[in-house]
Amino acid sequence: MTVDPIPHQDPVLDALADTSARAGLPDLAQRLTELAALLQSDLAGVETALTALGDSADDVATRAAQHLLARPGKRIRATAVLLAARLGKGPGPGDRELTRDLAVAAELVHAATLLHDDVIDLGDERRGAPAARIVYGNTASILGGDHLLVEALRRVRPPLLDEILGVIGEMIRAEALQLVRRADLGRVTAESPAQRSEAYLTVARGKTAALFRFCLRAGATVAGLSRPEIDALGRFGEALGLAFQLVDDVLDLEGDPVVTGKSVHSDLREGKLTWPVLIALERDPKLAELLKAEDVALDAIADRVKRTEAAAATRETAAIWVEQAMADLFQAPPSPARRAFEVLAREGLSRKR
Amino acid sequence: MTVDPIPHQDPVLDALADTSARAGLPDLAQRLTELAALLQSDLAGVETALTALGDSADDVATRAAQHLLARPGKRIRATAVLLAARLGKGPGPGDRELTRDLAVAAELVHAATLLHDDVIDLGDERRGAPAARIVYGNTASILGGDHLLVEALRRVRPPLLDEILGVIGEMIRAEALQLVRRADLGRVTAESPAQRSEAYLTVARGKTAALFRFCLRAGATVAGLSRPEIDALGRFGEALGLAFQLVDDVLDLEGDPVVTGKSVHSDLREGKLTWPVLIALERDPKLAELLKAEDVALDAIADRVKRTEAAAATRETAAIWVEQAMADLFQAPPSPARRAFEVLAREGLSRKR
């Protein structure tokens, strides 16, 4: 089959060296540049593996899956695995293949959920292109997701296999919870702010943070870190994932669709109460009526949310969570990779896509 | 949550003892009755495990899954695993749990594909009740299928885990192939009979026979059989699965919906060319026009297919495949379980549901 792989760009890795150079740390900048070069080579391997999945694609499920994989994602989950694998003595030649498989698996699980989510949410656009379900149909998108899930699991060995199965289970339950809440906005808007935040965190932990937790734990396991270190890095991954979700929420509100590759306000359209909306509901309780109404323009709701400055508050919360998570990151021994995570976590707060 | 588990009936096991008694083999009948009692206890364990899956169901994905699992299926896949596990020296106390997990996993994979298939085929009824997607929605049915897939995989250890992942991959590709062919009846009806049969077999092997192959191989592995014996039993399982599919096709044509629990002619409605339809197309080539037309009543097509006596021919083919497969079954050492498979394979040809 013919695919058009778009060259992989990596703003995160570029930022790594830039930031250290700007911080007047030329030595660190040098070491991070070396690390970035290594990671770049690892990521190229991931990219090759992801593209190879569609090489013999003669069925519509694989083609639907390949349609998504061939678009350039941020590959943030793969990066997290690859970087975490360098938190110890660094992966040996054999471990490098193992690490790449884990990085590929993390991206595949993520892609599988996107294929299913697009059907569930009736999403039209993904990564700057029509969603697979638009090109190949809902059914192909469901089967394509199933296919990628199987391909992901084939790349993971025990004991990490049990962990990733547990994570996929969490992702499904979180999606189901979100589904129920979206269908019942009347009840949800009547809840207390604390109840709403709790439900939000349950969904975000399952949908986003659990896989980040896995990425960190998987990498740290390959790196040969101790059990307490792996646990701490798992917690760091979870916090990173939650912060990542908050920034995603902000981008849905005020991101540039050309840069994000997603249509703007799609969470709002789908009745998902993002973190900025939760904050706006606290600051402007009458917003609840607008959210429940059926004939209000999305832009009007978005404007009203923006007026509460909920986006800035959300970014602040994400920044606080990232800083709190540093204590867990620092359970790992000092290394360029650890420093890279520090930079990555903080730089991620101001990402535009 | 409250479920209404309908008491499990087992026509297959009852038939086992009946048939041997009728065949004037009281000794064998006695041994098969003992075997049936053991299997009955194993199957009760499977049933308990399947029901327990929904015990803490507070999400819509699990509820959708439980809706399907609580209905009494034939549990033919679980039976195949349990019986195959007794083809050797019989499972020890520890192996019994392992065997049950494998039997449960096989039923869960099957149930997962039913939940996804109902969404893909827009099926309304399943196991004599409204399909999960009707009760809980398409989305819950997709997520419920994902959930059961994860639960299945958690129960399987290497090296069988690789096998079941491969089987799930085959099932997905077969479903995708069927999907493409259903969407293009014009091209399909223009194919030669040989081409159509080949495509049918590819789909049936993937959708049905691959999982039966796994059931036999998994059980035979637990039973401690040799590699060539396991391979032979896998081939027997595949033949059993193909014959099973042919009988299913016949039931779609002339089964009693009250007994099958499925609406009649649903394959025809969904544009699936079943084996009887392929035979009818050979015997009555003008049927192709009717199949492609949009405004012809299903009953009219079904009547025309029936007039070619395609159902009887299909049952004959299934019987031939079963008899041919006996050579593979007989690679296993003689045992009551082997005799039970013989009876089961032949009795299965005349099943009504």
C-alpha cells in the first residue's frame, strides 16, 4: 500500500537543548544534545516500526489503522518510554529492541483508543486529516482499533503485559464513565464543584494518565531501576499525564486548529466538561444553563468560558502538579535523562499542539 | 448489579451419554456419563467466572458485556477447551484452574467479537434477547467488547498468549474481509464459484475456526500432549469450527428463531453470502440478480435458496469435513474425552441452535 509518511519533527527534543543553552548551561546543553541525538535515533526506529505495520495492508482494518499511524503524532508516549529507559545505566544492545517494542506498544494503544474514540465521539478530524472513520467507515475504524490493540499486546512481555492490560482496562472504564456523564449534563452540572473535579480526575487518570504511568514504569523497568524507584516514576508519569490532559483541555478552548490538527471546541461540542469549563462553572454558575441548552452556539459558550480566565488557571494548576511531581522524578538517580524529563515536563506546559 | 442468570442447560453433554447408550455401548455410556458429570462441574466453574465478571459493574461497558454474558450461550468453545484438557492424563488440581481460565478466555473472546459484530452489523437480537447495543448503545457495546478482550487476555499465559493474540488478529482480518465483500455484492456475485468458496473459507477460518483451533490446542497443551498431537488437534478444531459455521449458516436459513435466539435470515439481510447461498448461486445463477436488487423481500430470496436444496447439501459438506477431521482427532491417545469429541462433532451437525 502507499502511505505518505510526513517527516517526523520533534519540538520537544529541540527544546531540550535550546532551554539548557538559554539557561547558560553549555555542558548540560551538550549532554542533552547528545541525548536528543540518541533519542532521535530511537524515535526513528519507532517510526519505522509503526509504518511497517501497514506494509502488507490488504484489509480495511489495517488500512484504517495505518491511515492514523502515518500521520505525525507527537509520539510523546514513545518519547517517555525511551527516555525513562535511560534513567538507569541505559539500555544495552538487546534491551534497545525491547525498549523500542515497548515504545511502539504505548503509541499503538494510544492510536487504538483514538480509532475507537473517533467512532464514539463521531470525530471528523484527527492529526490534521479526516479521521479514519470518515475515510474508511466506522466499522473499519473499530476493527482497526482492535487490530492495533492486538499488535500492541504482541510487543509486551510479562510482567509488563499484566500492567498494560490493567491500563487498557482503566482506559475503557474511564471512557465508559465519561460517556455516562456526557449523556447526563443536567445531573452533572447540578453536582458540587468537588464532585465534578473528582469525576474529572477519575476520567483523566484512566483515559490519559494511566498510559503515561505505564510508559514511565516500562522504561524504568528496562533501565533496571529498583521497585521503589519504578513506583515513584510511575507516579511522576501519572502526574505528567494529568498535566498533559489539562494542557490539552486548554488547547481545545484556545488552540489554533492549524497547529493542533484538531477542530477547535471539539470537547465542548461533545459535551465533555474539561477542566477550564469546570473552573468557569465555579466562577460563573449561570454557565450551567448555557451548557444544557441545545441551541446555543459553541463560540458563545467558549467566549463565556474564556471570560472567566479559566485557561490561565488551568495552566497554573498543571504547572503546580508538574512541580509537585518533581519529588517523584528525583527518586531516580541524577542523569541527563532525568534532567530531560524535568525540561520536558515544564516545556510541555506551554506546548501549542 | 442484578443479573438474571438463566440455568445452564447442556444438550451436548446430555447427548453424549444418550448416544452411547443408544449405540448399545453401556460401558462407554457409563464412562461418558462420568465424563459429562466432570465437565458439568468444570462448566459450572466457567459459568461462575463469567458471571463474576459483572459483579462490581458500575460502568456502562461492563454492564453491556454482562448483558451478553448472562444470557445462556452454547458455551461450545469452553466445552472444547475443557474436553481437550482431558485428552491426556487429565488436568491435575492446579491445572484445573488454568484450564478453567483458558475456557473462560475462549468464551470471552467470542463474546467480545459478538459485541463488536452487533455494532458492525447493526444486529438487534442476540441469544434470544435485545442485543447489548440496543439496551446500552453502540458505544457501550464497543467498549464492552474491548473490556472483554482485556479480561480474556488477562487469563492466558505465554506461550498460549501469543497464539490467542494471533487468533484475535485473524478474527479481525476476517471480519474486515467480510465487510469489504458485503459492500461489493456486484463484484462478488460475478466471481467464479471457486473464488467465492475460497473467500468464504478465508472468512470462516478467521471468524470461527481459528478460535476453535485455539480451544483444542490450549486444552491439548494443558493435557500434556506432544507437539505433533497438539498440531493435529488444532487441525481437528479448525475443521470442527468450519463445520460449525456451515451448520450456523443452515440455521440462519431454516432455523427456528425461538430456538436459535437469533432473528431468521439475518445473514441474508446483512449481505453475507453463506455457504447455502453460494451453493444456490451455482444451482440457480439468476439468483445473483435477486441478491443485488434492493427491493426484493428476504423471504423471497430465502425461498429461492431453499428450493435449490442448498441446506441439505451444506449439512452433507459439514458431515464430510467432520469425518475427514477424525484422522486428526485420532492422533490423540484413546480416552473417554476423545470419544466424547467424536460424538460431539457428529451430534453438532444436527443441532438446532
